Amino acid sequence: MDLDFTDDVLQNITIAPKIDKSNLYLNDKFAKQTLIPSPIVNQIIPKFKVKINKKFQGSSSVLFNDEEYQMLLPKEEDSQMDVFSDIEEHEDFLLNSNENEQNEQPSKSESLNIEKSKFEHIQVLVKYQSLLIDGIEFKFRSAIRSSCVIKASSIQEEDHLLISLKSGYLILVKLFYIPRGISDIDYKYQTQVIDDKGNSIFRPFIVQWWDVSGTSKAPTLNSSGYQLKSSPSGRSTVSCPSSDSFRLFMTLPQASGTILRNHFNIKVEGLLLDSCFIIPNNSQQQTDIFLTLNFTDNRRLDINLFSWSTQQSDGIFPTGFSKSILPLDNQFEIPVFIIPLQHNQSFLFVSTTKITIISIHDIVSAEYNFNFQDVPWGTSFPTTFYVPNEPLYDIEYGVDQILIATDNGVIYSFIIKGTSFTSKAIFKIQEPISQFTVEKCLNGYDFTYSHMNGSSKRLLINDILKDESVVETKNGFSEANLVTNFKNWTPLIDFTTVENLKCAKQELWGISGIGKNSKLNHFRYGYVGTRKSFIYEKLRKTLKLWKLSVNDSVYLLCSLPFENILLEFQRNSKQDVFVEIKNPLINSDEITIHAGVINDIVVQVTNKSIVLSDLLNETLTNSMDNKIILHAEIHQQNLFLVVQSSNSIYLQVYEVLDLLLSTESNPDDYFNFLCGIELFYQPSMMKLFENDSESGLSIGSYDGFIYFYEMSSTIKLIQSLNLSQIYLNPNDITELPNLIPNDMIVHKSEFLFGTKEGYLVTVEYLDEFKFKSCKKLGNNEVSLLRSASDPQFLFIQCKEIWLVNGYESTYPVRIYFDDIYDRQIHTFVELELYSSKFQQLAIIRDNGLVLTHISTFQDQAIKQVSIFETGSKLLYLPYISAFLILTKSKSNKNRIKCVDKKSLKIMIHKELKFKSRSNNADELLFDTNEYPINCCVWEINRGQKVSKKVLIGCRKASSNGEHGTVKVLDFKKVKSENETNIAITELNSFDHENPITNINQIAEVILYTSESQLYYNSYNELEKRFTPIKLLKTLPSKIISMNISNDDIILCTQSDSIFHFELPKLFNSLTSSIDLKACDPFANTFVNSIPFGALYIAGNKTITNVDFYTQLNSTLKRSHSSKVNTISRVASINLNDKVIKRGIGVDKNCILGVGFGGEITCLKPLTKDENDKFSQFQDRIKKSYNPFINKISGTGLFSLNKPVLDYNENKANEQVIDFDLQESSEMENLYL
């Protein structure tokens, strides 16, 4: 609706004259990319059963009336039949109509294969928008609404996962154990059992789907998929909406894979509160029993109990269907959850104050004499439950053990026998619990838990609590070892961007969590490196590292400035992974140029000699008199040398003869000179390479050329390439310096060159060299290494390490290590690990040698530091390289936290008041009832200098209500003997009639928001005082956010959308008015808004959209929206590396959407080159819709991120292109 502005609202508002604006980004298409998915864990599945040697194929549909089932033809939108409306009409027909439903019977050969089936049990975490399967994350197109495990219905079958998406789809997921890189479009592999070649992973695929959205854009009360439940037998599955009915699916096992039969609806009156299947006491029981608890329109609680036979009938509708209803009285306490009891054949209703047992007999017979007892957790709140597969400790046979967790981190064990039950606290952790599983294992108890506002971890708990009294204390936690930390950063309260001094891109930091679980986070996403050994500090100055495999042993040769050290790699050692060899049979004094192995003989090349050694008994040295070896390479039996003699440089090739090594032999007898040529340039590098099974030799020069030589009986120059000239084009926007080659490698059809200036140049070669890209990685030389265990992996090193993963993309992605400090990397080698998920590297860093495991799947690599108080605002102070965090602490001593950016340590600070001039240690900046809300860096120009202070807006409570204060603080680092602290001095403070909700600086003016008013004042440098605060504008509702960009002021209000004001060039205290450039006439609710070129970007608070607005005269009009999974605040950020591409401007910023639920998305304007690329595979994306067009369900084999599974708003938005799709792997993604 339109806003009616009153005269007082429009006071001093003038409409700015229409001006010409840049069309920057106005017509651009945007690429949407999920930088970091939400970490919230919704379900933990400790042992998911997967058959690892099944065929890679989808399920085929053999369902009744298949065409009507799949096409949009049924009479009813949500169901094919309704049990209690037309069952009489359909029952006879259904029971006799089996001609269209073919139950596939396995052949004799298939029966033999069934006997050879291999199964594995893996851990699966169902997150907010992804699946974490065996440690690898797979993302969906939308958030997950609900999920359940469909258990294997027989010993020869496997588990399935049924998932409901908020985009309106219900999907059946099956896990396959296949080589990585294989997808649903690799049809040549389908219907095959694919052998494991060492790179296989568990990967999920959709084998059956249903469109349950109807005409709704978002789930409604009647949308199926609110709750998903499956019977323990695996033969029945239920999909419940929030009210009125549920869908019942019966399982159909078949040779091509289990699917769910056609569903039918069962009507249930009222809103669904909870539901569950009862676990049959007898495993041979052929009946499934399902219970729902509903809140009816008559404001009554009803228990509905359903049962049906699981024996396969001739039709779809199961036999023996029955229903019982038990209305509960108004005194019955609404339970938090309901737990089925297998042995007791009853249900446990768990509320905040008591636990009640209601048996099946009670429900059927309408008995109200329930057994109950008071809860043992006092004032705590029960959060979830778990039923272990086996008892955690010795209990009587035939009784039930269930575990209940509370919000104070205590796990209670309940033993139920008949109508009596006992309880005791068995575990206690330091955090609240939302989801958990625990099973007894060999060394203790395998415990996995998660909490939305806390942590998610996998622990190995040593033992059960011996003394339950520790539950009432603040200490006395269960002793446990950390197995896995599934890092959590929700709720994400505030964030800021920080300039990265090492590269062009910016960093993202944020504060998250509540109370003692609050953290400061540095968000990064890429490949993760984990240290697996002690740090060997003695080797921190190593210049180069070589791996030598001799007689089944692996050695590392470390070349230091004044010595060479030989280490033996002990793969299975738990302590000393690397052991130094004393008195090794190598040249220990001269700097090593190159080293390798020929026929179990180590060849060590130094500047002046060539050493042959077996490392045990014999060594032999061939001295190069009057010559200096500059470069060396080994290929098969041949040794390639670049040698300088007098004023000439030669390339020489020797054959190393396979002779018995003896120190008494003549060294020359072991080398057979093959050929050589003179080089008329100064070589900078030499590298052997293979392309299309042909070997070649490349030599780089200091004048920027790469020379390619043919390796045959003679050395022949076949081609040359000038790295500094190949990129030249009239459309280029950047000029490169002279690039000196340092390393080279061939990756598929691309030649990658590392230069000494820190550039990575990628050149494509088909019939000729064609420039592709140039990336600035740093200021040091770039080295390259291809993985020997998997050639799809290419490592790049330039004080840091990047990984090119050929399975996913051809672009390098940064590797982050789990260290507080970012360590410089000097050199590294690969050590075989034989893992499909990790690569193993021995790395020389600035603190020594370490053994690391590198994950080859991208993941969040988030640095975290605990701040122990709930934060409200985050601000980076670059002039002291520290973060300022405002908190909501009850203690006024802890309402400011300072964290050093480099060390990630909370810095001790001392608070002083300038006027008092005292050294009172108890002097505090904030009164007991005074809370900081917002802050900004305030810059004051003082002649040739700029002074920087911090302005903090506060809320102060009193007997007369709330009012505000503004404080001017000075932050300085103060060095003591052992540490650096922060001195915070209050320079000034003044009051305001209302709390200060936003504060910022524009030009020389300070702007404040309070309620619906915008105020301003300034600082008079001559008089050394602030001018009085004056009212600048009054808006229709409370001001939520304020964004300053140049002379533009963007305000978002609580109920009245976006206002864009412009500060006049000659603004002063006399004019005291600003121009309204544009506003949104509709009453939208936004978290915040930013200008982005000619666009306005806003984070929608109501429907979780990122909205794009354009300006028409003085009106803002919504042009399109991008649906995201959580309410997101928006910001502009630069995530571009220093990349130089032909004819492309790469200096465009991106739109960052930071969700409260931890999801971080990015919308970047597409470059012309990316737009052209996208148009090439746009047809492929359209074709991916074909199996889903005009259908409401189907079967097949589909990846999780199919475009059709996205939200309807995104599918209809042609301005935003999804880079999370598999089809976009050719694009270069952005990374934090």
C-alpha cells in the first residue's frame, strides 16, 4: 500500500532534482553463489547402511497407473486417493489391479550377487541446507524442511533418506559408492558396478521425487513434508503437513532399487504437534502402528492411533487398516515430544514437568488412568531424545532404555519396565543440546551432538557419571576426547569486512553465538589442511625438499643454506614421523640443486658435483671441475643439466648407467654423455613435462621466454613462447611486468607457468598457444606440483598453497591450515596416503617441517576465538589492528572486548576517563544500566594529520525510562614487558533523550538515529568542542539501519521500507536539510539496504529475499529478487583476486548476503566473458528440466542440486544465474 506522509514527517524534505546516473550494474546479470552454507544440524544419523557394490543406476517406475501418477492429471492435487472418503469405491479395484504393477523378482545370477553384497555403515548429518556424508558436504538448492531414514526392510537391502525441501519437493535419496567426478549425466557408467580405484566416495543421488508445492510459493499448513516419519521395519513411510492429513507410502523393493508406492491421504483433524511409529516388539510382526498428537479446532488434544498390515497386497492400499482416537482432557500437559517404547509397546509423553506413559491398550480402550512421574531435571528444559541401538550399560532384558537431553547439557537415562521407570543422569557436557546420538563403543561412548546456538561435536566419552550430584554444579563434566568439531557460527549476529593487505580481496569477519558460546569468526572457504605431526623447528630454513623412494623406504632430502639433512619418513609412527639419518651417505655441505632416484640409487645434484648413493653402504661423487650446475632434471635413466662453463651456458644430457655402485670405481664410468647444445640466454628454470603421452623439456629465460625442446637422440628446439607478450590485446586493461618463468606444468590441455614475480599464467594449447588467464598469487616465486597419486590434483605454492581440483574446476583454490597464525610456506613434497578424501604433504613452513593432510573437498576453514559474552556489534580498528566487540554482558566490566587480529587473542584493556585523570583501576566506561549499541570510527582532519577515534551510541535505563548517551573513545596499544594491552580513554560523553541505535560519519558530519529521528552534529576543531545535536529528519517508523556511501544516506525503517537521502555539498548547521532522492512507496520490512551502482539492494526480513531496486525519478521500484534460505543482511565486498583477463574488467564488487542462520551467499555482476560462457551451457540447464516438466512425481537418477529443485522465485528470475550448479564448474567461483 502507498504511504501517506503527514506534514510533520515531510518537514525539511525536498525532492532532489533528477540527475544523470551511471548505469553501472543496471543491466548486468548476477551470478549467485553460496560461499558458506549454514552449519545448523537438523538430524544426526550415526550408522547409515549403504551397499557399496551395487549398480550405479536410478530406480525405475512400475507403479499403478504410472502415467496418471506422474503427469498433472489426477482429480485431486495432493493425492491419488483418500482413505476415509472414497475407499469403498476404490478398494475392490485396487486389490485386484496388479497388472500394471510388476514386482521384479531377482534372477538366479542376481541372487548370487545378493549373497556377495558388501555394506558399510557411515555417519550422515542432515544440515539446514546440505548433507554431510562421511565428512563430505553436498548442498541442496533450498533449505531442508524435514527428513527421515527409511531403514532397510531386509538384511540384503540398504537405507534410504527421505527429505522434504522448503522449495516444495519431496525427494528419496540413495547413496552410491562411486569414483569422485562421476555425476548423474555420466550415462556411460549407469547400470554398471563401478570398481573402486582408490578415489571412490559416498555420493547422494535422488532416485524418486514428488512436487508437493501445488500453487504455493512457500510451504503452507496443508503442504506435505512438514514432518517425515518412517517405520522401524522400513515398510511404511509417512509425510505429514502441519494439519488435517498425512500421506502414507508403502515401500516397494525391486531389483533396480527400492521406491515408494503411490501414496494415499489419511485425514486427521487439527494441527499436528508430534507423531511417531511404534517399534514392533516382535521383529516378525507384520503390522506398523503410527501415532499422531493433534490440537483440534475445538482446542482439544487428540491422540490418533493408526495401524495397517505391511504384508504386500495385490493393490496399493494396505490391508488391516484401523484407526483409534483418544481425546485428552484439558488438564493434560502438552508434551515437548513423544517417544515410542518397543518392549513396553507404549508411548512416553515428555513435558517440562512430568513424564507420562500411555500404552496402546490405553488408546484403544479409552483408558485415562495414565502412569506418570515428575521429571528429574528441575527447571531445565527437555530438548530432544535418542533411543540407543544397544543398552549403554547392563540392564534387565526386555526393558526400554531411552535417553533425554536438556538445555543445560545433561543426558538422562530412563529405564522403563511396565508401568514403572527409573532415571539417572549419565553424561554432562558444557553446552546445551538440540540433537544427539550416543552408542557404546570399544573405548567408551561415541557421542555426537549439536546445538543451533552452541557447538556441534563428536566426542569419545570415557565413562558414565559416577556422581549425579555434579548435575547441580557448574563443574563436574564428563571426561571426553574431541573426535570431530563441526564448527558452528549461528546465530550470526553482526559482521564486517576487512581489507587484506596481502591481496586485493577483502576478508569477512563476524560475531556469533549466545552467552559463553559467543565467538569471533574469520570466514574462509576452500580446501582445509590439518597438521598430523610435531613441528620440526630445525628445518624451518629449508630451501628445497625432495622425496626419495629407495628399497621400499621413503626419505626426505632437505637442502638448507649451509647443509643437507636426510630424514626417513616413518608412515606408521604415532610420535616421530620424521627421523633424521645420522651421517648420511650424501653431500651434506653444498646446496642441493636437484635430487631423484634411478634404479634405487639416489642421484644428488649440487652446484659443483653429482653424487650417486644407495644411502646405506656406497656413495660416489663426480665433481664438475670449472663448471657450475644451474639446473637439473631426471627422466627415466637420463640426467639433464644446465651447466655454466666460463662465459657459455650449455644444456647437456647424460645417461646414468645401471652399474653396481662402488666407491673404488671411476665416477665417469657411470655417466654416458648423449648430447648437448649451447644456450644463448640466461636460464631461469628447467622442467620436464608430458603432453599426450609425449615427453618434452622446457627452459625459461630471464627475458620472459619459455623454450620447448624435443627429447630424442638430439636436442631440438621446437617452439618458444613470450610470457610477457602473449596477453597483449587492444582491449587489455592491465599491463604486466616482464615475467620470469620459475616453474611449469601441463594440466590437461593447459600449460600453467609460475613466475618469479608471483604470477600464475595459464595458457591453452590446441594448435597454438592461446592466453587464458593471469592470476597474481603473491610477490614471491610460484612453484607447481602435480599429485603422483591422483593427476587430477595440482598444487601451487607462493608462500601459501592453492589446489587445482580437476574433478571440479580448472581454477586454483586456496588451502587453509588449522593454525592461529598464517604461516609462510617455503616448499613441500607429496607423500602417498592412498585416500579418496585427502592428500598428504610434507611442508616446510617458517616454523619448521610438518606433516599435513589436505582435504580434497572444499569446506569452511573458519578461525574462531571465544569471547564468552553475547555480542551486539563488531567493528575493526585498522589503526591498531584489532577488533572492537560491543557485548550485552550483565557486568559493565565486560561490555567491550578487544581482539588482536593477528593472534586472535582477547586483549586486556584498561578503561580510563579523560576528565578524571586518575589511575583508579575500578574506573569503568559504562554505568551499570548503560549498554553500548552501535559504534563507528570517527576521523578528524587536523591539518596534515588524520586523528581516529571511536564513537559509541548507548542505551541507558533509568526510573524515567530509557535515554541515550554518546561516548568518544580513544584506543591505543600499550606495550608492557610480556604483552600488548589496550588503553581505552573516554574523551567526551553527552546525553540524548532516546537510545542511539545507529551512528556514523559522512564528510565532517556525525549522524545519529534514535527511534524514528535522524540527528546530526559536528566537531569544531578551532573551539575543540562538539556542536549541539540537531534534528535532521523524522521518518514514519523506527529507523533500523543506516548505510553511508559517499554523500548518500540509505535508511531502512521498521515498517516503511527504504529512504535515500543526499547530503548537500555545502551542508552546514544553518541549512540543516538534506534532499530525499528516492524512497520505496510500499511498506516493506528490510534488515538493511545498500546502494550498488545504479541499483539498491535490500535484505528482506519477511520473505528471506535479497531484493533489487531501480530508481525511477524519486521512486524505488523492485526489479527482481533472489530467494535465500535465511534472513540476510547485505553488504558490498571485493572478493576478486588480482586476476588479469583479456578484455575484462575485474574490479567490480559483489553483493554479500549474510544470513542470521549462518548462510553466506554472494551475488556478483557477470563479466562479458562469463556471460558468453553461460549462454553456451544455458541450453544444458534447460534440458535438465525435461524429466520434471508437467509432472508431479517421477523416478530416475538426479544430483541434489538440480535447478528444478530451487525456489520458484529463483527459477523465474532470469537476471540471477546460479553458480552452485554443476553446469557452472567452468566458471571461476569466488572464495572468502
